[in-house]
Amino acid sequence: NAVGTEGNANIGQGIGTQAEAVLGTEAEGIALELQAMQTLELMQVSHFLMDKKLLHKLEL
């Protein structure tokens, strides 16, 4: 709805450019989301490995 309202307010702006801007923002958002998920997964894996190392040291 915000995009539609913006379009009505700025009639001079090209529809193509507006669509491009929206798609660009969405794609960027998805990329950032994926990056965040990957980072979180890597952190979880590294914590898991660190825990394993600690357990191994305690067993020795």
C-alpha cells in the first residue's frame, strides 16, 4: 500500500523505475536475510564444535 500511495503522490516518477526500486529493495532484503541465516548457522556450528572440544578435554 505504501508503494501505491507513493506512486500516486509522485505521478512524475516512472512506473518502471518505481517497480525496479521495489524489486531491488526486496532482493536486497532477501540477500541480507539469507546472509543473517548463514551467519547464525555458522555461529551455531562453531559453538557446537567448541562444546565438543570442551567435552573432549573434560573427558581426558
